[in-house]
Amino acid sequence: MAARLGPIEAPPDSGLLGPLGPEISPLFTRPFLVLHRASELYTARICLLLLCDLGWETRLRAGATLDDLCTGLPDQARRPLAWMLPFLAAESLLAEEGGTYTLRGEPDLDLAGLREAVALEAPGHEANFDLLDGVRSHIGPFFTEGRDGDGLLFDLALFPHWLAYFRNGNLVYFPNNLLTLLALREGLPQGARVLELGGGAGSFAQLVAQRGAEEGWLERIAEYRFTDVAPTFLRRAQRGLGAAAPGLALAFQALDLNRPLEAQGIAPASLDAIVGINVLHVAHDLEATLLDLRSRLRPGGRLVLGECLKPALDTPLYIEFFFTFIKAFTGVRLDPRWRPRHGFLTPEAWDRALEHAGFRNIQHVPPPRPLMDNQPAFTVGAISASA
Ligand SMILES: C[S@@+](CC[C@H](N)C(=O)[O-])C[C@H]1O[C@@H](n2cnc3c(N)ncnc32)[C@H](O)[C@@H]1O
């Protein structure tokens, strides 16, 4: 197995995890570390197989630049390819020299072996790989016909795999929710009105209900307003979240973070906390959205974000693979000062964006440096900031 996955990272030294370290270190189990590495390898192999499915093996064997590969393709193909080529080079599946990417020899593209390794060491995560296989089998027309990525990725065939991904039992997704929960829990006042942005499959609300009841702080939440822009997620939550998150004082509403909140019925200074897990990075105009969110918080209220974090803006994260096909992810308004790139950001870039929007007392759970520099598997964190 070691030969299949290569070296598996050691868990971080607890001294790197900050004051909540005792609650965070249990995330770094051997199954988590194995699944993280296997997911990285599986994603890289899927990327290369996809390029071969598209008929580009000969071009890659001869050596091709990004421009070469994009010739004759719809414009939208450039973004995912601009991500895939450096990612494949970082994973040693392509050789890169002066912007030319070359496929050499017969790289290991075995998928079944990775699945077996995970079935043994982190059972119950087949759906993560089914999602990657599904993207490979569905996304071709994005490149060949210019079809919309959202429609291809979120069709009925793939939707169950997304739901299986966004759950607390998924070892590589759970850290997003746990770290955000730890950040939200601190300083939640009695009678708190909380709003969740992009609540999706509802896994965070479920964790709030479960941990809040166990730890005795659930009754502090007077209202938990679950929101999402997608009617499918909202309807699903309205049907099932009450039972899945018992004791949580739920309210539901459709909410698009790209539209003014006032017009969507959220009054100024009406909330104690706004929480969003892996959603704020799709804000089309991050500056405008952060300003708007801040204006909806009471004095001292907090914005709490869970986000995938990059150690450096140029470092590809395997999880970005899916999102490079989604317009809302790639098509955001950039500003070198507070929105330097589309997609996931570094902790420091989030600090600058939040400070620019007037937030104070910005805190990270866990403190991201030097943790992220020492621990490549640590690519997520929570950030809380006061209005
Ligand atoms: C990565 S998922 C978060 C999943 C969720 N935290 C969970 O555990 O299931 C992002 C969510 O953001 C929602 N979303 C995307 N664009 C949005 C927008 N403009 N406004 C509000 N929500 C949005 C999506 O529908 C999706 O449910």
C-alpha cells in the first residue's frame, strides 16, 4: 500500500494548532491523511485521463503549451486547463519546462488500486471517487462544445455524489465544518440570531445541533436562518433538516450573496453571526458582499467563514479541480489589493479583504502559520471577524 500512495504525512505537532489544538488534533487521523493523499493522486490521474479522453495524448507526448492546447477550443477551456497543467506537473504526471508540458513514459494511472487502499484504511468514502469519475465522464462537452460547466456538474446523475461529499462523515470535508463550528461557538451571545449562507446539504447546521446540544450552548441560538441560492438545496433542507438537526431553531429563506441583502429582507444590524462554509469565495464582487454582510451584523456581531485555504496563491489544491469548471468560481471581479485571484485564497489574502471591508479582530482557527507551511494536508481553516 505504501508503494501505491507514497509517503503519508505525519500528523502535525499539537503545538502548531493553537489554543483549540486538543479539539483539532483528532482530525489528523491516519485514515484522514491516507484519504487526503489518495484524493490528491486520484484527482491528478483523473485529470490526465480526461486529457487523454479528449484525444490530446499525442500532443502531450510531443510537448504542448497552454496556448497549444487551447487552440480551437471554446474560450472557457482555458481556465481549467491553466489549472490542470501545473497541477499535473506538481504531481509529476507531466514534465514542465519553460511553459511546455510533456507526457513521458507510462505514468501510474491506476485508479482501482487507490480505491482499494482507501477501502482498507478509510472505508465509506467511495462516493468521493465516484464524484471524480463522474466529472471525468460528464465534462467532455465543456471542452468540445462549450457547454456550461454548472449544468454538466450538477445534473441529476452527479447530484447524489455531491450530497455524499458534503457530509460530516466525509473525513476530508468534516474539517471545514468542525473548524467553523469552533470559531462560531466562541462568544455566541444568549438569544443569538445566526444566518448561514450557502447552507447546501445542511451538514453544518446538523453539526451545530449535535455539538451545541452535547456541549450545552444550543439554546443560546434563538434563530438559525438557513439560506441558499439553489432551490434544490433549500427545498431539501426545508423537508429534512428539522429532523436531522433537532433542537435548532430553524428558519429558511432563499438568499443570493451577490444581491443586496436589504432587498432580500435582511435588516441592517439584525444578526449576531453570519456563517458561510466554502461559499464566500464565489462572491462576484467580494468587496461589495463583505461590506453588505458587515452592515447586517449588530455591533460586535461576527462573520465566521470556513474556507479552503492555499499556502500560496499559486499552489494548486486538488479540490479546485471541480470548481475550475464553474463560472461563479472563476468569473469574479479581481483587485490586486483585496481579491488577487479567483477561487480559494491564502489566509493573508482573506485578512486583507476583511480588513478592507472594515472588519476588526480577525481570528483564525487554527492559526494558519506556520501550520500550513509544515503540513501540506492542512488546506482549510475558519476565520472570524467582528463587524
Ligand atoms: C461548497 S457548498 C457548501 C456546502 C454546505 N456548507 C454543506 O455542508 O452542504 C456551497 C453552497 O453555496 C451555495 N451558493 C453558491 N452560490 C451562491 C450564492 N451566490 N449565494 C448563496 N449561496 C450560494 C451553493 O448552492 C452550495 O450549496
